[in-house]
Amino acid sequence: MAGVSRLQYTTEVRLIRVMCSGRVDLEFVLRAFSNGMDGVFIGGCRLNECNYITHGNYHALNMVLLCRKIMEHIGLNPDRLRIEFMSSAEGILFAEVMSEFGSKVKELGPLGKGEGIDQNELKSKLAEITKLVPYIKVVKNEKLASRLVNPEQYDTLFTKDEIDKLFSEVISYYIDPEKCQACMTCAKRCPVEAIVGGKNLIHVIDQEKCIKCGTCFEVCPPKFRAVTEITGAPVPPPIPEEKRTIVRKTKKEKGETDKE
Ligand code: SF4
Ligand code: SF4
């Protein structure tokens, strides 16, 4: 409506249309910051006016509340991220909010520099957190599905302590070489191909690639239970390649007969 009505607003924005504000993933916001955007604005339909049962705008709101706390955790000013709800007919409101947000971001200065964070340090922090997005979404699943009716609750949905704990107690996954039976189930199910293995080879997790989704832990057959969760401790080094082959005993070597 703002465009059709020829309303003037800040020219420093790049609009990206999505079907629903709920489509804006936490990863998209972090990626925008990683790509050098100084601010991110999300415009959604008015709360409780969604035509569908999904109410994606609540998902967007919760994601923003979480992301703002994550930004604080890494030293970024959370005001660089803003969400507002309005109808498509409210062009004047949109133009006003955009201009106001544009001025705010200008006042904050370039991302990181305004906060006095070293650019390389910021880049690596953003990359580290972006990698953890699937893990964060699983751990904060319940809160991300909240429907807060009172804006006064917004600031307390996620607390500083909770976010500090989220990153200090990140779970890592490790395959116990003594227990792995090379059934290959985990490698087939890992969404990012972080598990190195093969037929008759003890599987190992490439910690650099692992996004900590926990799938391998869930799918490793109970009779093997080879995948373990490690919290707050270093992950043991992977078993050397030359020691990964599993030599299985034949029935004869086990002393079994066909009859048995
Ligand atoms: S937790 Fe397991 S399944 Fe998930 S990414 Fe890491 S290795 Fe792959
Ligand atoms: S699912 Fe378990 S037993 Fe099978 S390869 Fe993976 S870690 Fe090994």
C-alpha cells in the first residue's frame, strides 16, 4: 500500500516478500547480519487476525524475541532487529515505522562497529550461532510455539541466564567406538552428512560439520546405544582411520553350528 500510495520512506531498505512472517527463520536473520546488514525489520499481519490456524506471526514474534536475546549475548544491540504487525492497508503506518527504524539503525552505526566488537570476532560468533540454529530450535521448541497475549511478557519469554546457559551447555554427540556396530543408520539419517563411516567401519562424527540436531542419538538402535550426549566437556578425539575396521567373527569362529 505504501508503494501504491507513493508514500516516502527510507531508501536504504531491501524488501524481501515471504508468504507469511512465520516463514522468516532465525537462520535468515542471522544470515542477514552475517552478510553485513545493519538492521533487520520483519512486518507481519496483525496478531490474532491470521486466516489460518497456524498463526505464523506468533512464530515470527517468538523468533524475534529469542534472536534479540541472542544478539545481546554476543554483544549486539537488539534494537537492530524489530518486528511490527500491521495490515496491508496500513501503508502510512508502514512508511512511518520504516523511516523510524531506518533512523534508529543509522544512529546505531554499522553492525559491530557501533558496539565496539571486532569484525572478525563478530563474524565467527555469528557463524557459530548460525550453525547451532537447528539445535536452538529443538531446545527452545516449546517457547517458540508460545502465544503471548500481553506485550509486557515479551521481554521475559527468554531470559539472559537461559540464553547464557543455552550456549554454555551445548550438547555434543559422540560415537563410542567400542559400541558402534557400523549399521550405518546414523550416517543415512544425518541431515548434514557429518557422520563418516561405511560398511564394517566404525562411524565417527565430524564435529565441524555437526549441527547438534540429535538425530543420530535418536536413531542408533537401542541394542547398540553407541551415540552418547556430552555436555560441558570436550568430545574425545575420533578413533584413527586405521583402527576403524570391524572384524566380524564367522559362525565357525564363534563356535556355532548351522543347527544352533
Ligand atoms: S547430531 Fe548427529 S545426526 Fe545431527 S548433525 Fe550431528 S552427527 Fe548429524
Ligand atoms: S547407528 Fe549406532 S551402531 Fe549404527 S553406525 Fe551409527 S553409531 Fe554405529
